[in-house]
Amino acid sequence: MKHFRLLAALAAMAAAVLARAQDAPLAFTGAHLITIAGDEVDGGVLVVHKGKIVAAGAAGAVKIPDGARKIDATGKFIMPGLVDTHNHMGGWGGADGSATIQPDTRVYDALNPFDAGFRRGVAGGLTTLNIMPGSGHLMSGQTIYVKLRKGCKTIEEMGIRDASGWLMGGMKMANGTNSMRDPPFSGTRGKSAALVREQYIKAQEYRDKIQRAAGDPEKVPARDIGLEAMVEVLEGKRIVHHHTHRADDIITVLRLSKEFGFRVVLHHVSEAWKVADEIAAAKAPCSAIIVDSPGGKLEAAEISFETGAVLEKAGVLLAYHTDDWITDARWFLRSAALGVRGGLSRKTALASLTLNGAKMMDLDARIGSLEAGKDADFIILSGDPLSVYSKVLETWVEGVKVFDRSDPKDYLHAVGGYGAGSPLKPYLCCAEQEEGQ
């Protein structure tokens, strides 16, 4: 019992120290700043206070507040925390085998906030995620937007809320071969689209009945939490995040989006380079994935490093994502670098990891760039973010350091294999390093 009381006292002291630290502004000086909002600044200054960015810019243009603690970042790069628009950390269990359309499923009911994957995430510089259920259904459920805050014990503590307190998230949909299976799933692309249409028509009818009832309990239809979520989609509150690879499947998604008026972000888009002008005309953002190894599904056979550049030229809003584990979160920066190899501009490449993803989640007023008033989510790198030799040295979320590569335990998460940092210490893991062996 004394042991537990001592731990509680130490935790309280740590919390008090952290609170005092947040009371004093922090000024990072001498770094190469990549603000995303404007030009890059060599020898810049970033000032943060109480979880927010106070200022970011050239040394001569930023006033460091009196009493600020200065941190010398000379020779290092500082940029916004990375935003991953498609991630499966913590568990991806959404819909089950009972039906192919299950909008009532909420992925956060399946997430484990203690999952070691979140530690790999911050080791890779990720600060904000859109955590999705899987893609084996036409509609596999509701996603959740989270911050990788320090010490969270519940998914609610990780979740991002809007001004009304709503726990923000989208709706995961998919088409193509992933969702084509034996009944009750669809067996063809045509039937897949037909089932989706039927469900949106049901959602429209449900919405209209509620509106006509005008609050009369005798006329309001029985509550349906799946249709409730789909009404949020129809009203634009909940964005559809749509898994799609082939060019014809992409066009099907755009056709359905136009027919029912829902907002959509196209994910993966292996063949988007074939229909870039059509995507641009529909004003549909694309969250692309980079896969540079052979194998995988036939739908992705024509994936190209040049897709990002083609979409940029067409005027499409572009982001990259990890689909972690498909791309390990610790390699996320490499996705943008490979996009540059395919012809993508440096400016768009850096925005594709930060501000553009924030826009796809309605979070660009809060994150994605180093601007005064935004959340103090940023990373410190040893060198240029598009260099394979650069390492994430520190990750900060809302002004709190959540990863430090110089800490041996954090270093384990940065370099370890499957299960790094897991208390279960699975074999084929580097857990022995944690014990100094």
C-alpha cells in the first residue's frame, strides 16, 4: 500500500511540474522552420505557450516573451506534427460478417489506447490520426480523429472534439474487390453500388421523417443509430473516407457522391493518375498511399510514384497516409519523399503530410501548420524531412513532449521490430534492448 501511495505522490508531483512548465513560454531558436503556411525560414524561432503556438518566423520578426525558456535548435528542422488521414493503430475492428453495410459500428469501441503502435506513431512524428475500421465492407463504420497526447488511458482522452463537444470522425466506405464476397456481401461491382444507393435512400427517408415529425414523439421514427450516422454524412458533418483503387471504382465513388451530395475523400487511389481531371472537376481530395514493393492486390498493380505529381498538376488536394501497418508509421516522411521522386513539388509534398490532411478532416483551423493560435503540435528533426538520413528527434503535442529519441525507451519504439515496447515482450522483438542487454 505504501508503494502505491508513493507512486501516486510522484505522479502528482510530475503533473505539477508539467503544469508549471506550461505556464512558461518555450522558445525554440536557430532552427530551420517549415511553417507550411509560408516560406521556409532558416535560423527561425518558434514560440509556444499553454499548448498553443504564439509565433513562428524569422529571428528578427519574432519577439521572445520575457521569462521564456529558450531551447537551442540550431542545425535542426522544425515542422508541424504529421497528420495521418488513414491509420489502423489501436485495433481496426469495425463491422463484422453479418452484413456489408454497418454504419452503426464505431471503431473507437474497438480501440486500445495502451497499444504500443501509438508509441511508434509519435516516434515517426505523427501527432494526429484518422483511425479507420477495415475495408472489407461497403461501409464498415465510423472513424475517429485522435491526437497522440501523452498518458491517455481512454480513447475519449485521445479523441478530438469540435466546438459543440462532438467526438469528431468520418465514415469508412470501400469498393472494389475488398468488399466483394459471398452473400450477405456483394459479388459484383454493380451490386455493390446498388446496395450503397439503397442505404443512402433509406437515410434520406429517415431524415425526412424526422423533419416532418417536427419533434412530435408520436411521429418521430424509431431511433436507428446507423441511419443517424448516415444522416450526418448527408448533412456534411461526417466526411466519407472511401477506400478505392481502380479508375472505374474511383468514378463510381464520384458518381455516388454527386447523386447523394456527400463529402468524400478518396483513399489509396492507385489509378488516380488515369482520371485526375475527373477527380479535380468533382473537387474530391485524394489521400494516397505509396507502396514500393512488389506483390499485393491486383487492383494496385498500376500504382505509381507519379500519381501525386499528376494530381497536383490537375489541382487536386493531395495528402499521403500510412494505412499503418501497410506503411509503418515510422516511415511516413518517406512517402512524401517518394512523391517528390515522382515529380511532386517540395511544397506540396510537405503539405501532404500536414496541412492538406488536416483539411480533409476539417481540422485545418487547429493543426497542420506553424501559425499563431494553432495547437502546438510539431516535430524536431535532425535534418531535412525529405532525406532518408533524417531522424525524428522529438515530437510535441499541444506543447507537451510526447517522444524523445534520446530517451532509451522512446528509442526502442523508434528502431524496434514488431511489438517494440510491448510489456508482453513477444519473440522476434527487441524488448531485450529495454533491459540493456
